[in-house]
Amino acid sequence: MKKKIVAYISLLIMTMIVMTACGGTKKSAKDEDEMVAMGPAFSADSAYAFCAKQCEFGPRTMNSEAHDQCAAWIVAQFQNYGMAVTEQRAVLKGFDGTPLRANNIIASYRPEQTDRILLCAHWDSRPWADNDPDEANHTKPVMAANDGASGVAVMLEIARLIHTAQDTLASFGIDFVCFDAEDWGTDGQNDSWALGAQYWAAQQKVQKEGGNYRYGILLDMVGGQGARFYRELFSRQYAPKVVNRVWKAAEVAGFGSFFPQQDGGMITDDHGPVNEVAGIPCIDIIPYYPDCVESSFGPTWHTVHDDMEHIDPTTLKAVGQTLVQVLYSEK
């Protein structure tokens, strides 16, 4: 994915921003302190296989055959797990004027339910490995095992679990949204990223005004080796209660070490238009590598090394089991 322009500030300044924007955040004893481990076991092996399958198509860059083939596979997988699937197609304009044949894939669990939760991730690949240490690779596409496939893989495994377990999630429905055209952006143009999410959010505002979603959770680069998921600051600004709930769920699920109670940065990502345009409180689960020389998003970000060799099943498990905990502890 692109991991958009990052504004990592000092911890003191970040804390002041959050306190100013949110008035501080308070934990809910009912929603958080009383949480106990719930839900089926998330299979890291299954999620890993879903990730690998997407990569078998090759880089899923916009307007490519691999992109179209992978889209058909994602649709079929969600349908196999009993989801009602809608393909939201649109021709969007890239920052360079390129027409992009975008396809947001929306898979709905219990579509008849008006009270819903949004899980989302982008599924396209960046067409240029422009952060690769070897300049000769800068015009090559990124495989996007982590920055693309990992988030979709976690969502597919959760859909499979819900379908297989047949446990009761009767009080709400779930929309799994795979955003397209996220990674066709350029530095200095924040609105050139997340084109698919921008389109989805605009349509959502017209159709539903965002009022039927309790909240949303965006998954971005959730399978990398050594990943730790610090609290993203736009998430804390727009949806502090959701941040608190998810980070507490990670602790209850046994993966608190992957979700430090520390702040990361402000990231331009798909959750931006979901919050600002659709009006849905949405957070971003995205890694932060504070000591990584290559990138604060990790050493493989926007390089040709974003491949399956650098995907860690344990990271997928940590994120996936945390989301299971969140969903199955909902009332």
C-alpha cells in the first residue's frame, strides 16, 4: 500500500494533539474492563494461504489482468462463505491523469441487518517500488503481500470463521469492504491516495449517511515481520473509543505486545474519507517501526521485497484474533 505521508511527531506533541482534539479519552468499564476472551480461534495458516493466493496472481496493479483475476477470486471466496457480494465499479482518475478501472468489493454478512460494523482493507498493489534501496527497482511493481494482500487475507479468514462456526452475531451485520485504487498516489498530494475509499465514502454519504454503522476498522499492512501496531493519531481523533476497545481486545486475546499503548503518527489512509466523508468513526490498524531506517512502515514498504518471504503468520494471528475478540464481545 502506499502508506501515505507520515507525520511522526514527538510523543509529547502527539499527546497534546490528541488531548486537544479529543478532550482526552476515557475507558468504559462496561465495554473494556469486563471483557473476557471470546470467539473462535483465528487460523494463521489459513490467513497466510489467503495472502499467498492473492500473490500468485502477481502484482495487482490497476488496469492489469492480475488485478481483474484477483478480484474475481476475492468475490468467489466471500460468496463461498455465504456473504452477499456487490462490486462497486468506477473509472477513477489517478494523480497523473491515468483512468483507473477501480472495483471496490463489498461482502456483507447478514445484509438485512441495519445495525452494522465495517471491516475494510485495500487490495490493489502499488505500481512502483519507489522506496526500494535499489533505484533500478523504482519502476517495478510491488507484489504487495503485506501492503495489500494481508488485510484482505485477515478479512477472508474472519468471514470463513463466521460461516463455519455459525456462532451467534445476531445483533448486527458486517460489511467487509476491499477498497481499490488506494496505492496510486504521490507525495505532496494527499488526496491522490485512497481513491477507491474516497469513491465508496461519497456513495455511502448519498445512500445511507453513515448512520447505520457502529464503527469501522481499517487493516493496513497487518502481516509484516516484526510489526507492532501503535495507536494512529487520526484514529484517536475521530474514534478514540474504538481505539481503546480494539487495543483492550488485543490484550484480552493475548496479543497486547503487538498493540503497544503508545502513539504512532498521523497517516493518510483509507480511513480518512470513511471518517470525513461518510461520517463513520473508523480507526486504522497500521504498523509503526520507530527504529527502521528504510521506512517507519517497515523495511519492505514500497519495495520489491514486499513478498511472502516477509509475511509472519504470527502477526496475522495477532491482528485476526484481536478482531475476533472485538466482534464476539459486541452486544
